[in-house]
Amino acid sequence: MSSSVEAVTPRDPFAMTHREILEAMTGLLAALFTALLSTTIVATALPTIIGDLKGSQTAYAWVITTALLANAASTPIWGKFADLFNKKVLVQTAIVIFVLGSIVAGFAHSVPLLLVARVVQGVGMGGLTALVVAIIGSIVAPRERGRYSGYMGAVMAVAMSGGPILGGVIVDSPLGWRWCFFVCVPLAVIALVLLQRTLRLPTERKTGVSIDWLGAALLTGGVSVLLIWVSFAGKAGYYDWISGESALYVGGGLLLLLAMVWVESRAESPIIPLPIVTERTTGLAIIASISVGMGMFGATTFLGQYFQTARGFSPTIAGVLTIPMVAGMLAGSAGSGQLITRFGKWKGFVVAGATSLVIGLGLLSMIDHATSLWQVGIYIALVGLGVGMMMQNLVLAVQNTVSVHDIGAASSSVAFFRTFGGAIGVSVLGSVLATRVGELSAQGFDRIGVETGSSGGGNLDIGALPAPIAAIVRAAYGDATGRIFLIAAGAAIVALLAAMLLPNNPLRRTIDIDPDLDPMRAENDEDDAPVGEFDGDRQKVGAG
């Protein structure tokens, strides 16, 4: 049998033709491109932004962390909305929220206001993260989804390669860094128009809808407390990793998360359905996604800083130097997607991606301020290849196990933990980097007989420092960067183990799980189906 969508259509009344799917994806990918481009533009411009606003290394990490936190905390809520309300209206709302945050960020005159704007941006990004994947999962069968994931990977690669370069050009131009935020506004308008014209989803009328706001609040609170703890622990003027303050933060965060689990187990419509996230495939995919998030966000965040702060390149050149990682992501995502659709096998690509991620991060742990750039390029290409093969395929494996009725919650759960891993990763790695830079800077100052009242490296406006001091700080950043990638490599090993333990379930050829539409799938999964998978009221849910 051909693996085309048209061949599936006679068996599955919910399937769309290839042309209809491409039309629907046009607006979705435009929206995703807008958010990703704005994010990557900002990543390259951050050293300049923080230097101009007189921020510290802690502020640098928090500009990334606040957006990731808001993204992570809102993703399950958006995912739940996707299972209850019109997905088209939701994704348009997410774009508007993201644009509002971008405008406020562009006018920010201080780090605190910039952090508020980043929270708003993060909420919009959470919607796009959850909804784009959920909508694609609602209109394409898992067996065919690889080819469309390849299109998504190509868009992500273009945004992630073009963003840093465009951000560098904007920062180096008379426009200044503020236009790194403003530039996404016209792109968002285009995405809204395309969505309105191309995305057509049936609207389901649902009655008695309830949202578990208490669970959402407890989830956000618990994650926020833990992120605050890892951001300031071990820094001068705050508290040690092992201290009474740390115990209070960790204990409080864990208590909030335990309370969230208790509330979710009793909620009528939980934000994170426990039967879904505790299913074996989803649980292992979540563990792997946490490590992927740490590797992906950690690499993109601190590589730009490494190239600019440690190696002294301009923002434009720093953006160009990240292209090998993006090329690896494109090859991993698009290549594995096409092969999965062709052969129907997915687990081998996830395991291979995790292996590539471990190797790439392990090699990056050995870089310093003098490492050859071609070596760094090879290392980050391996990281990109691993992320590309894992990120979308982990979501695919999870979507393959749930009904279309729950696809929003399932997809957003994986996205939530990936983003949560990224937020935790950026905070922890940023804290480790700041501490190590302080130690190495202090050692360098001692060697030249300079006394400083700080630990060194606190201010990222290195251009304002005297040449001998700037050289020491740059070398400190370069030599300290390897340590954070060593930590990320340890997390990637966990992802590899989780990937190896994933059940190698065959991909179904139907949009929804239905014994009548896919008897082979029903026979294979009858004994270990997740709770609610064959609920009579949910077998034939439409794509909306």
C-alpha cells in the first residue's frame, strides 16, 4: 500500500488530502516562524542588550529563563484549551499576545521591564508551541506525520539560522537592538492573515467545560520557586547551594508540585491528565524531552555569548557561526521525518539523535577561549543533528498513543517538560557559568596584581573595560563555557537511556484510534492501551 495521505483517506473519514494539509500548514508554519525568528534574533542580541541596560550575567540568564518559564507554565493550559475550544482562534490569540510582549520589550528601558515583556512573549510562545503541534496532530495520521514534521523542521531551521544573522545585522546597524523586537510585528500580521485564509477546522460545541485553574496555579508556582532557587544559589550576596534558604526554596517548590499532582488526580478536567503522562511512552518521552530542552536552549543561549563575549566577534558574525548547529537540526528533522514516513520506523532515529546529542555536548565540554572554530562548528552540528532527530519524533511517539480528543494535552505535556528542562537548564548553566567566570576572573586579576571588589565578570559591558581587564574576562568566559556543556552532556545521557527504553510501537495510519478504522492497531494495543483510549464517546472525534 502506498504511504500517501490519499491512500489513507478511504480508510479514515477524518483524513485530509495532501493539498488540504499543506494549505492548513501554511498559516501555522508562518506563525511558528514568526515566534522562532524573534526568539533567535534576541538570543544573538542579548549580550548587547544586557550591556546597554547595565545588566549582569544573572540578568542575562533570566531574560531567557522568564520567557521559558512563562512558555512552560502556559503550554499545558493552551494544550487543554486546544482540546476544548476552537484551535484556530486560540493560535491567533497566541500570536497577538506574543506581538504585544514584543512591542513592550522593544520599548523597555530597564531589565525589570524587559523581564515583564519576556513573560508576555513566553505566554504567546507557549500557545504557538502547543497549538501548532496539536493542530497538525489533529489533521495528519502518525504514519504520515513524518513528512510534515520535515516541513516544520525546515521552517525551524530557516528561522534559527536566519534569526541570529538578522539579529546581528540589526544590532550592528543604526536601528539598534530594539528593532530585534519590533521586526516580528509585520511578520505576525502576515501570519494572522494566512491563518485566517488557509486554516479551516470544524468547531465542536462543548458544554460543561471547566478549566483546572488551581492546578495551573500550583504548577506555575512550583516551577517558579524552583527556578528562582537555581538562579541565585551559590552566587555572592545570596545563598549557598546547601543552606537553609535553599532548603526552603526546594521544599516549597516540591510541596507546590505535590499539591498540583493531588489536585490533578481529582480534577474533572485536569491541565495535565495523569493517565496520559504516566503512560510508559509518554513518561519516557517526557524524561528525554527535559534533556533535549536543556541541550537545545542551553546551546543556543550560551553559544551566542561564547562567540561574542569570549571570542570577541560581532553579533552578525556570531550569528553566522551558529549555522552548523541549525544545519544539523534541519538535516536531523527533515531527514528523519521523510524516512519515518517511508519506512514506518521511528525509534532508531530517536536513539541515534540522543547518541549524537551526547557526543556533541561531550565534545563541547572541552572547548575554551582558544578552541579552533572549525572544531566548534563540528561539535555544534552534532548537537543540532541530535536535537533535530529527537524533538519532533518524541512528540510523534506520544501522539501515536492517544486519541485525537487528548492530542492537545498529550502534545503540550511533552512540550511543557521540554521547555521546563530548557528553563531549568538555562538557569542552572547560567548560575554555573557566572560562578566559574567569577573564579577564573579573580585568578586572572591576582596574576596581574589587580584588586576588584566583585568576583569578576559581573558586568557584560566588556567593551567599557580596560584592555587588560577585558582580556582576562573574555578568557574566563571562554574557559568556563566547557563546564556548562559537561553538565548538559550528563543530562543527555539520561535522554539516551530513556530513548532506548521507549516501546517501539508501530505508527497507526489513522487520525484517531478506532478499532473499526485500524484493526491492526487495536489488536496490538488492546492489552496496554492508556486510560480512556477506547472510551466509546471518544473513538470518533473530528479534527477540530
